[in-house]
Amino acid sequence: MSIDDEELRYIKANQAGDRLRELARLAQFFRAHPHMSWGEFCTKAISGGYSEGEADLIWWFSGIEYINRAEEDYLAKQAQRN
């Protein structure tokens, strides 16, 4: 039995979706432990089946997300003053 191209695309899309959900769980874990050091976070991520690159991606993205939230808060306060 051979898998046609459409079935193969469907399988790959499902696998990608599963991996994105796993990365979202890693990001959720990081946000729940914001003061964890990089080394500790990376060790926990690797022991949980993630690569160092994936841990780095989540660390980097969460930092940008934090900066964006701080910037939005600052702009909201400035808007209230004006």
C-alpha cells in the first residue's frame, strides 16, 4: 500500500501541529518559571525531549514577548497621561 502525495502532506501537517503544541507547552513552562537560569531551563528542556535549539527559540521568543508587554504597558500609561 502506497501513500499518495495528499496523504503524505496531511501526515506531515499533523506532525508539525503536534510539535508546535509541544513547543507551546515548553513556552508555558518557561513563563511559569521566569527566573529560571538558561542552564537550568535548557537542561530541563533537553531532559523533556526538546533540542537545545528549541529551548533557545523559546527562551528568545519569551524574552521578546516580555519586552513587548512592557512596551505596551508603558505606552498605555503614556496615553492615559495625555
